[in-house]
Amino acid sequence: MRNAIALMITLFFVMALTVSIGLGLKYVKEGAQSVNQEQFLIQIRSVLADFLTMLRKTPQITSINSADTLSLFLSQASLIPLSNNDMSVIIQMSSARDKISPEILNTKVKRNAFLAFLARNGINPDYLNILDDLMGGIKVDGSYKSDIFTNRPTLFRNYIASKQQLEVADTFYTEQFHEQSLQKIMPTKLFYTSAESNASNYKMDLNHIKPMVWEILLGCDKQRAETLSKKGGYYTNENDLGLSEDENLSLMRFHQNISFYEPFIAVKITIIKDDEQAIISFEYNLQSKKGSNFVLEV
């Protein structure tokens, strides 16, 4: 029954989305008289506007209000390919709370859990010092824990604001320690980054977190983490997780930063036309019906 409802939600949403974006692109194509690149930018804005409108106004999306309805929707609508004449649009959706925010590593027990995770992956503990510097603000006395700002004096240092900022930190680590251990954890896929400064209130959705996040939270091995991740989607409380006593104690270190339902989805829209490509990514709050953290790559 649940699968049938999820399929209906997805089908109605995709049908409405296809019609809306198709009509929008048709009108843009007919009305645009400028050069190709400008027309492409207009089409990008049209696709984004149409998609945001669909998210706000489609009744089926409003019905997503629990862990199981969100999980069922994402399982059916994680990838939506659309096409209109000479343009292809690929929409990918996932939970926006499937990673861990470095900003929640603000207590000794959480930091120790992360340091243990680094040790298991052969990563120097000084990597956490680098992250601390990126989140610690400007130190008038220069009392940073690393030398990351020596050759990068303009690097933002109030919080982890973007994937690009994190990539700079990862490059610095690799150059500093002359090894490639960070490739084992791929920080840009492990860590949540946001253009907003409220990540300290970030909660991880245990129904969607990546296996490597489970490794940090529980101190478990990869196989155990994979098992917990695959069973995700219908957890409603700690009892559903089936954790051991030690695992429960480990998880409680992060009790302020975990949840079983977070109404945020991550959206990635890839638009391809001839030899041009654009990628729009953002977060969407299903409750407030607002998008945030928009990034455009052309």
C-alpha cells in the first residue's frame, strides 16, 4: 500500500513537472531573441523557477510529512530525466541531512569520536585542527592551529561555507603531510557545507545518513555501517535501529544532532543543451516551502 502511494505521488509529480518545464522552455525559446549563451541562461532560470513552483504547489509534495513518506518519495524520485527538443534536464533528489556537519564536533566526546574515525582511516589528527581553523573566526593574535592561512590569507574562516572551501583545506592537508589518506573518506561527500551560518543546529537524519557517518557515530566497522544504512527509511526511534548497548552509548554522544525525520531535500538539476551544461544545486525545506543554499555551476 505504501509503495503504491509513493508511486502515485511520484507519477503525478513527474507528469506535472514535465508539462510545466516543457511549456516554460517552449515560451522561452519563442520569446528569446538574444545570443545562444544568454538564451541558455534564461532557460536555466526558467527551469529553476518552474521546479520551485512545482515543489511549492504540488499537493503530493505537501503530503510528505513523515519519515516513511519522505523515504518512499526519494526512493521513487531520486532521479528524474526530462527532455524537450534540444535540451535535457536531469533532476536528482536526496535527503539534505545525510552527512555530518563539522560544526557539531564541538564537545570533547564528539571530537574523540571523530579522531578515532580518522585514526581508523590512517588520517593525521591534525586534519581536525585544519577544520577548526576554518570555523574558528579571525584570530587577531594569529593563534591558529595550522598554517593553512599562511599562503591563503583571504580564505573564509567563520564556518565551512562551501565545497570549494573544503577542497582547499583538503589540498592543504595533502600537501602538508605528503599522503593521500583523505581519499579514503572523501570529505566533500562526508561533510555538510552551507552558505548559511546555522549549521551548529544541524540534525542528521538517521534514515538517510551515509554509511561513513554511521562509522563516526558508532565507532563501528564498514560492514556494520553499510547494514544500518541499507535498512534506513523506516526507523522511527532508537529501538528500530537494533543497536547493541555499546552502540547506543556511542550514539548518545550525538543525541542533540540526530533525528528520525528531517524535512529537507537536496536537489541537483543538470541542464544540458548542445555543448553547454549547467548544474544548479540547493536545499528545499518541505515544511516552510523555501529553497536555500543555491549554487550555480556553468
